[in-house]
Amino acid sequence: MVMTKAFLLPLAAAFCCSLVAQTSAPNVVFQGKCETGLPRFEDWVKTQLPKSGPYVVSQSRRQELLNQYPKLKLAMSMTEVEGYLGKPDFAWGTPIARLATSPEPTDKRCNIQTAYIVKKNDENMTDMEDIAIYLFYSREGKLYWVSPQNLPSLKQMGSPAGGK
């Protein structure tokens, strides 16, 4: 009986450990710097967000964004989009995720997200009360998702899954 327990205990421990290893999420890293040529959010906030109130674009700028938005098409380049909407307020790049154990990728291109802010109350980047248009570009530089926030007359285009 003791011999059976001595055999079964390590077997059970090995089985449990293998199940844990199979269900554990792999370590994923985002490594690298993605230059966009535009201000990052942190820099934009320091220069554009007033200390005593919200940032609000002029009515004419708001109307220009609303009028030009329907001209946007998925797969446009950032340059093409800027031809309609002008320069974004800020941008940030995200390197492609990879397993921590995999080699550094040779392709250094990044997914790029840009923002056109209509109204922003504070320095919280994810404030759900912001009024803005967020655009997402793939590593190939093509627009795959456009997400207006608190602009009910504008409809979302594409999908967050489009950038792969």
C-alpha cells in the first residue's frame, strides 16, 4: 500500500503540473520604439490641455471633422486620411506582440493609432466622456478601424480585429 502511494503521489503531481503548464498564458512582450512623427499623448496633454478647463476645438474645426469623416475609407494611408482630416492631435505606436522566448523580429513596423480630439476634460487618456475620433493603422500603414467616440452622427468603420 505504501509503495502504491509512493508511486501515485509523484504521478498525480506531474499530471497537475502539466495541466497548469497547458493552461497558463504564455509570456508576451511588446518591445521596441515606434516613432510616428507626431506628438505622443503625454506631450499633447502638457501643451494643449488647459489647467482650468477642458480642451475644446473651435466649432469650425469640429464641423470640418464631421464633414470630412464620410470621405474616409478603410485601407487608406495615414497621408490620405490627413488630406481629409488634417494632422492628428497625437499618435502612439505599438510594436507587434511576440512570445518572450521568440527571437527579436526583423520587421520593426508598428501598428499606429491616431486621435483627433474634439473635447477632452482631463488628462485621463481613456476618459469615456471625451469627444474624439480614433483611427487605427496596420503595420502596412493601412487604416483598418475608425472609432468615433461620443459623436453619434458618425459610424464606426472596420473592426479592432482588422489590424492583426
